[in-house]
Amino acid sequence: MIPHDNAITQKRLFLSLLLTATILAAEVVGGLWTGSLALLSDAAHVFMDIFALGLSFLAMRLSALPADDRHTYGYHRLEVLAALANGLSLGGIAIGIFIEAYRRFLSPEPVKSLEMLLIAAVGLAVNLVVVGVLSGRTDSHAHDGHQHADHAGSDLNVRSAFLHVVGDAISSVGVILGALIISATGWLWIDPVVSVLIGVLIVVSSYRVLRSSLHILIEGTPEGLSLKNVVQVMAEVPGILDVHDLHVWNICSGRVALSAHVVVCEDARQDAQVTLQDIKQRLASGFGIQHTTVQFETAAATCEQGPSACRCH
């Protein structure tokens, strides 16, 4: 069964996909009709929105599949791979826009500015609706003095699709401003200038998505998480003397895993299960770490006042 939050997110993605498809159809037809490279560039960006949303939707469906003998963590990494594909495709689109803009600089073409303005305005309106559909909290806030992430809103795949749509909304504003300037001055070179600005925006979006997805794929420490704070929280558990060989990584953007060796007093070994549950509860509430693997090691100790006061010689 698909988790409730996941099902809601899938519905949001699918609705956004349908709305964005209407923008694409309008801007492709409008770009060819008006002769505007800026509008066609925006249409290319919208196409990448559809590609991003489609990959996000597909990856989210596949990631809901259960783990099996060959994929013990399940299929969650598909979300990250989809985000990576989104970032790479954005870079390719930007290169195409820059090449065509250069050609337009050398040989400006006539543009129907009024029609361009109307179509871009419709595109902006729909984009703002899609932004509202995809928006969600991605903030982090303190819990007992420690970091705690709102993972429901920080899913990398949804965030990558969200960045696509926000970028397209901004580029639509650029097209509108370009249309107004062309209408008032007749400066045809404004059209390729707007296209270049849209291309730069696409490159920035591409970089952000690629950086985040690659960081997960190389199993870097989750962004915004301090290993020092994790060790401090684990060391506060009664009976724990030391934490070492600590590894924290993302399975996907919303799932964090941890493995560590924990040194406990020999006299406290009988309470290992209680200690383990305490560790897991603190890591889950403080850092959103749900998948925890701990190996206990013991050291000779004298515990005069129970495990909470345990100190080894």
C-alpha cells in the first residue's frame, strides 16, 4: 500500500503535470505564431517541467515498491536518479537556447509582441497555480536543541520538479517584460536577450538539482546535518561511553540511514535493548533518522549508581 503522504504527493504531481501540459501546448503554438525565441525558450523550459514532473511521478510510484532480495533498501534511489536526469536535461536545453539566441543576435527576426505578451501572461498564471500545488514546507526547525528536518517537504524529487516550475514562472515574467519593451521600442534584440536570461536561470536550476542528487549518490552526509551533534545526542544516552565508526547517509532525500559502533559499560550490557531503543528514539526525533544500525562494544566499568552513572576505568 502506498503511504498516505506519498499518495497525496503523487496526486499533486499528476495535477501539476496536466496543468503544465496546457502551458506547453499554448507556448509552442504561440512561439511559432509570434516568431518569439523567448516564448519558444520558455516552452522548452516548460517541456522540461513536464519531463521533470513525469519522471518524479514515475519514480515515486516505483519507489513505493517493497524491498526484495536483490534490492534490500527498496527502490528509493530511483527518485534520486530521476532528479539527476532532470538536472542533466536542463543543462542540455540551456545550451540549445544559447546557440539559438546567438543566431538571433546576428540576424534578428520580427516578433508579434502583443500576442507574445498575452500567451506569456496565460503561461505565468498557470505556472503560479502549479507552484501552489507543488509547494510544501522544506524548513528545518529545532527539537530539544537539535536539528529536525521536515522530510515531507524536503523530498529531492518533488523539490527538483518544484524548481523547474518556479524557474519557468520567473522566465514567463521575463517574456512578458520583453514583450512590453519590444512593443514600446521595436528593439528586436530584446527577444534573444530574454532567451539568454532564461537559459542562465535554467543553468542555475540544473546546478542545484545536480549538486543535491550527486551528493546523495556518493553517500555524502545529509545536507544540514552535523555529525558532531549526532555523536553528542547518542553520547547523552545513559551507559554510553563512546561513539565511533559513525556513518550517516541518504537512501533517498527523505530517508536517512545511520550505522555506528557504540561503547557501553560492561555492567550496562544487560540493558542493551533499552539503550538501543533510546538511541533510535533520540535519532528519529532529533534528526529524522529512521534506519539505524548499532554495534555495541563493551568496556570494563564500575557502575556505582546504575547505568546512568556508569563510567569505565
